[in-house]
Amino acid sequence: MSIVSAKNGQLAKPEDAFALARLGYQQELKRSFSKIEIFGTAFSILGLVPSIASTVLYALPAGPVGLVWGWFTAGTFIFLVSVAMADLGSAMPTAGGLYWWTHYFSSPKWRNPLSFVVGYSNILGVLSGLASTNYQFALMFLSIIHMAAGSGNFAPTKTTVYLVFLVCMFTHATTMTFASKIVPKLQVVFGIGNMLLILVTIIALPAGKKQVNSAEFIFTGSANLTGWPPVWAFFMAWMCPTWSIGGFEACITLSEEVKNATRTMPWGMITACASGTILGSIIMISIAASMTTDIDRLLNTPFGQPMAQIYFDALGRDGAIAMMTLVLIAQWFMGFGVLLSASRHAWAFSRDGALPFSNFFSKVSKSRGYVPLRTIWGSSIFAMVLGLFTLITPVVTAALFTMGVAANHLAWFMPIFARVVWGRHKFVPGPFYTGVFSIPIAVTCCIFLFFSITLAMFPRQGPHVTPSTMNYTIVVDGVIWISALAFYFIAAKKWYTGPKITLDAANLTEEQEEKILKEALVDFDHIDNIDR
């Protein structure tokens, strides 16, 4: 007999349902994602070429060294983060992983507030990432139109950009609603599309140039078009990979829809992150080989997108339009994947009663294939509201990018930190485990993530800031974190006691009940106390 309710059909194999039952949860979502499909999801969210196109302006001021070595260095650290989280995910695979792990490993005094803040930081970080991804889609779409028109400078109105952004958001939510049963298969298509775009880019850019830049320029050429010292300008270039290499987190939020989750989920995180680091470095080498040495010209391109100018210089007008159109399609794939991940995190957080209107958002749509339809639309609408900030000033728009980095990296930091400081004795390894290297990797990740959060707060153009050049990430994220803590201590502590137990005892045999009570990672006073 399966732990899965008979009336719901066979949502998961017994071993997957049991792994979730150990954490106190009933299987509610259908496990449809295979190993290749979960990798395709994470890889399409990485969206290497569109991600680089959106954020390369953070790396260009440091020159080719910032492009190539900045990506490789930061990417290597992020890969270690994926390994540290794979250790945790293999042992405790749940859609609410980051805040669940934080609660499990933290000291009793702090586990509830820390879990609460991590959950909110993560969901707002992912939603800001969704908004900024689709905002870049809008800019890219309009830059292609400008390139095709071939006249004047690129200066679309804020309202025009926002309207394109809204259309993009709506198409994502609509497609996810009506194609919900084939979403896993679509992720394979999206992943293949992204891989082909990478191959075309790394081949077409150097091939299109009559003379590529020297190896000396590619690997040692440096610049400093910031107001910071050269070393810090190099660190600022890390903002490009730290914003871009984050899709592996989707494997966590989709872990309750993954087959053989204790093995597949960590595999998906590690392979996606390793692919992003290696392939991203190759793309950066291709860009450094093909771009003009006049970096200031790229940063102030009339197309509004440095990558569009790089394509234009190498491939001409028609080639640039063709390539940017392919990038635009991949950008849409990327936004689709981010919405998929955001909706699952919002659903998990609602299941644990932490979000407003949790009873409404925690419901699963059985008619659409056991998916959280309400959080798909709720996440979309919230991202549309976030997009309204782009109508204020460019500085606030830029904060959408760095807000997501800082908020997500705090959510990555806390469970790893809690495990190292408070929870070493509680950790029971899953099938994937790095053994004696686990703690050293975790400590390295904590240091890097603390640094990356700090880095995201710095103004991009230098220390001498004005209201128009100020980086408001510290304000936005500070308000989020302080507000979440204040909300918890003022009100939420009365009803948020951490992750809930939703396991239905009616679906358990005596043998299963005994085994769960023996191996559970949550406190069951008695099986009868489980919610029915």
C-alpha cells in the first residue's frame, strides 16, 4: 500500500512518498519530472546567453578580466553552494527546502523567526528575479524593434516597456495553466533550445569578426570604468554570474514533483550549476574575443543592450537581429522557469501557513494535473506589481536585479550556516553526501555568500553616490528582512510555529506508521496527532 491517498491516484512511488512523509508532509503534487526534465528546468532558468545579455553591463567595466575570470571565479563558488545544498536536499527533499532546513537545524530559540525570514526573503528574491527577467525581455524586444527600424537612439518610454513586460508575464501564466500537464516535457525543449543558442553564440561571434582580439586581451586585458579601485571593480563584475547562476534552486522547489528525489534533485542542482560555470566561461571568452576594445561604447550603445551591440559589430544588422531574436525566445523560456519555481515555493510556504491567504493559495488543482494553479497566478500578479517600480527611476529598476541576488543569497546562506553552527549532530546524510568535505565546503559557502550579499549592496559606479546613482538594494532588502522579523515578533509568532505536519494517518498501514515514527525528522507525539 502506498502512502499516497488512493482517492488521489498514484501521485508518487512509495519510496518518494515515504521520503516526504519523514518530513511530515502528505504527497499532494504529482511526481512528473524525470532526471533530464529537472535538469532542463534548472538549465533553462540559467538561460546563460539571455542572462549574460541582461547582466553583462556589470562585468564590462572591469574589461575582459572581469568577463572571463570574474565569471569563472564567482561561478566556482556558486557551484560549491550547489554542492552544499545538494547534501541537504538529498537528505531532506521538500519544496520548502531552504526555510525548512533552516528551521530544522537552527537552535530552538531562533528556528521559527529565522525560518520565517528565510521563507520571505527567498520568495521575494525569486519574484524580483521573475520581474527583472521579464523586464529584460521587454527591453530586449524593444531593442530588436529599434535595431530593425535603424534610426535614432534607443529610448522607449517606461510605459511601453511595462506594457510589453505585462504581456510577457501573462503569456507565462496562461501557458503554464493550459499546458500544465506537459510542463516537464516543455523544460526539455527549453533546455535544448538554450544549449543550441549557446553553441550558435560561441561559434558565430568569433566567425563573424574579420579579426578577433588577441589571447592577451581576452585573458589579461583589464579596465576600470567604475569609481572603485581596480580590485573592487573586479569583484563588482561578479554581479553578472551571481545574478545569472541561480537556476539550480528550482530543483529544490520542484523536489516534491521529482521522481527519485533524494538522488535526482541533488544531481539536477550540481549538473546545472557546473554547466552554467563552464559554459558561461566559454561564452565570456567568445564575447571577449569578438567585442570592440572600446568598452565605453558598449556600455553606452544606442541599442540599450551591450550584447545587441556586440552581435551587431560581429554579425551586422541582419545577423544581430536574428541572434537577438533567438536570445529573446530563450529569455521567455527563462522567465517561464522562474515562474514555475516561484509558484512552488509560494505553495510550500502557504502549506505551512506563512503567507497571507495561505488557506487559499495552498490548494492544489487536481483538474490541471495536481499543480498549484493559484500560486502560479498569485506569483504572476505579484511580479506585475513589482514591475511597477520600473516606472519610477532607472536606479529603482536596477535594484530589482541586486535585490534578488541579496535576498536569495541570504536564503541560501541561512540553512548552510545553521547546519554548521547548530545542527551538525542532527544531519543524517542522504544518498548524495560529500563526506569529510561537507563541512569545509559549507564553511566556504558561508563566507562567499556573506561576501556576495555585501557586494550586492554597493553602488555600481563608485563610492561617490548621488540619489540617481545610489544602490537602493540595502534599503529594499533591509526593509524586507526587518519587516519580516517585525511581522513575526508582533503577530506571526502566535500562529507560525514552523513547518506544519500534513501527513494523513488514514493512508498508512501499521507497518508504515511504525517506520515513519522511527525515521521521522519531525516530532510526532503519536501518529493520531497528524492532521487528517
